[in-house]
Amino acid sequence: MKSRYSHILTLIGALLAFVPIVAVDYLLDSYVRVREKINTEQYVRSVSSQIEIGVNDAITSLRRILAESPSLCTPTFVANVQREIESSLNLKQVLVENADGVQYCDAVGRTVTYSPLSASLPIPGHTETITVVKLGEMPMPALKITQTFGETRRVSAFVPLVGQTQGGLAQGIANAAMMQIELTNGTSVLAIGDTTAFERRDAAADFIYAQGFAGELPLKVEYAIPFAMARASYSDLDVSFTVIACIMSAAFLILSLNYVRRSRVPAFDLERAIARGEIKPYYQPVINLRTGELMGCEVLCRWEKKNGQVVPPGAFIDYAEVTGLAIPMTLSLMQQVKFDLGDLSQMMPDMKISINLFEGHFRDDSIVEDVQAIFGNSKIGFRQLVFEITERHPLGNSQVAQTVIAGLHALGCKLALDDAGTGHSNLAYIGTLGCDVIKIDRVFVDMVKPGTTQVPVLDGLITMAKDLDCEIVAEGVETEEQALYLRARGVIQAQGYIFAPALKVGAFRDLATALHATHEPRSRIQNIVASAA
């Protein structure tokens, strides 16, 4: 026993000998990373906001001009254009042309010189399109916002990409920092600094990086600064941190070691399980109720312990969410999904893969970066991904949540509202989330019994989803009566034990391949599902 305690004391002494050096660097590095991360995110939001405001102003001006002008290229039209240009800080020119580029008129009566730098892209939620162009002698790229008028004519408003010169933007960023603006399809629009750093940031953890989207526009702003350059400006804090660390770290470490030694922290086992890859994805098929074809799957998880025990998600999901372990767990699951379903996704390009997100994912936009990093170069396309958010836990910071949702939408992913009807939110809250899919909870599907002709709550949820123009997926379908009831009310997609439970990847691949290769009657498909399970 004495030997054991002497070994512990020796270990503590060795650790304490390095605490003043290690703690100072670690704490200061952490402080710099947090502080500079905030600064980079604020800068990205500022530039993104400038772009969004400029485009929205152009759309408003363009619509006002067209609403107040009976016809194009008349004195009234030109006067309206000139008035809008004079009253706007962003609008530089308005042009009427046909689809072949033949110009009819503009604000000042001369030929408008511009050259496209990108293809025309739609603006989500609007009838206008957006194109990056080089406008005259303007050094900064411009955005061309175009609205069709009649069969052949196009009316376009031109605004600068941002309301600063390229030199002004360069002065506004830190030394050795890099900023670039690009379309979501990868087309570069503007770059300042050594933008090759954006290609190197995934290979080395020495950059502070942030990205943001200009609202729903297909434009992305990225900013990065070498950590060494950011760290150098905080050298005056080294002494203060060293003094504080020397006084407090020894006592803190001893108390921490005593706490760990005397208590069992439940999160330790789960954290270790995530690190060891024991949290495995299981795939529950989503079936077309009309054809019996496979529409996709929901990714669920199981804890497969080394001793062979399989722990259901209900035993650890809530704890993972409370402790923040749900975030690394989700990243681990997405990595496994990428390798499990890559080939299958290419064989079935219309297959949708639903992955659950938690409230913690919507507290900052890092999940958008993670999705882009994991699936960006994978065989699974962004349009095949559906991210589910639960109604049971309303999202806290709506502004940040909307940024995350907009970022996922900009990538091409869809959002699904899980457990619809079981939370405390109202219809207005659900409508503002911008969900594409509503998943009806099994508690409402269970209300359909043999002989049931009407379930008002279930029917109301289906009507609500249709009113919101959302796809519908029914969960927990276990009987033929439930499937027939849902199909009769226009619900096409369903998942539940009548088709299959959550399957391991091998069984799911076999099922998906069989359903893809044959279009047999539904009774035969049920036999395939039963044998695969």
C-alpha cells in the first residue's frame, strides 16, 4: 500500500514540475484561439452581411422600378432608375437587354460594359438570378441581379460585391491573414492574401479559420489567419499567465486528481467508447408505401461494447447531449456513414440518408464546416443528406440556428423536423425553421388501430406538413392497417418494424441491393426485409 501511494506522489510531483510551462502555453493558446476565432467570425459576418444587404437592396430597387414603370426604356422608366440609383448606396447601374445580350437602355444612356465571371445562379426564395461580373473599370467584382420581363427581355441591377475597395479590405484584415469570397459551387470571386492557406488548413492545425454564407445567397466568405501570427500579438500576457499558473495550477491539479481518483465519472466510459469507435451506426430503411422501393434510411446508433453487449441509444443519448459528447459522437457516426454507404449512394443517387443533430450543433456554425469537410469529397452527395432536428428541445439562439440551417441548405442538404407534434413549439416556430421534411412521431401512428377510420391528431399533422409544403415521413409503422391508413392520406414514406428494424451496415446493404435490383410485390419485399434483419 505504501508503495502504491509513493508511486502516486511521484507521478504528481513529476506532473507538477511541468505545470508552469505547459499550463501557460496551453491557457494562453486557448485564450488566443477563442478570442481570434470570435474576431474571425465577426469579420466573416460583417463581409457576408455587406453582400447580403447589397443584394437585397438591389432586389428591392429592381422590383420597385418594375412596379412603378408601365413599360421599359420609357422616360418614366429611366427617371425611376435614376431616382433609385441616387437614393441607394449600393446600386450602380440598371440595364435592359435581351437574352442574347443586346442592350436596349440603361440609367445614363450609354453602352454598359461588363463581362461575366460566373454562371447565373438562382437566389433561393426569389425569382431573380445572380451573376458575378466585371463592370466597366470598377476594380471590385460586381453582382448582376437579373429579373425576366416578358418573354425576351431581362432587367438587371448592378451592385459592387462589397462596399469597399480591395485595398480597403486588405487593410481591414490582420497581417498574414487571408480572405476569399467564392460561390458555393467553388468558383472564386475575390481573394486577398495567400489563399493557398485555405488548401493547407486541413493538413495542419496552425490556422484560425471561419466561414459564413451571405444569408440564402450562393456566396461563401472564408477567413483564415496563421495561429503563430495571432499568438505573437499576445506575448505581453505570457508573464501574467505564468504567475497565475504557478500559483493555481498545482492546487487545481491535486484537487482534480483526487476527484478523479475518488469518483467515477459516467462520461468517461462514453467518451472512451466514442474514441474507440464503439458507437456504431445502424440503418433503418425508409420505404415507399406505394411501390415498396427503398427511399433512404435513418442513421441510428448503438453502443457495441467489447464484451459483446449492445447498449440501445435510450441509455446514453440524453446524457451525451447534456455533456456535449453528442457532438464528437455525431462526427464519428458521419465518418462511418461516409465509408459504409459511399458505394451504395452512387448506385442509388436518389437515396436519402438522415442523420440526427442535437440542439448543441446549432450553437455555432462548426457543424456546417464538419459536414463540408467529411462529405465534400466523398461518394455521398450533399443533396442525399437530410439532417434531423428534434422538436422536443427547441433551438436556443435562433439567429445562430438560422445561420446553421442556411449553411446546410446552401450546401444542398435538407432539414427534417423529427418527433413532430410531441414538443412545445407552435406552427409559427416550425414554419420559421425552414424544414424540408416533417417526421410524424410513432405515438401518433400508434393511434391507428384495426377498424380506425379517422385519427384527428394524425390527420392534422399530415395537413400541417402539406400546408408547409414539406415531405412527410411516418415513423414507427408496425401494422398493415397503419401503412394503408397513411398511404390513403398521401403519406408515401414510412419506416418501422413492418419493414425492418435498424440494421447493421451489411444487412442494410443486402436489403438495399435486393430492393434496387428487383421491383417485386410488397409481400416479397417484406420477406427480403425479414431475412435481412
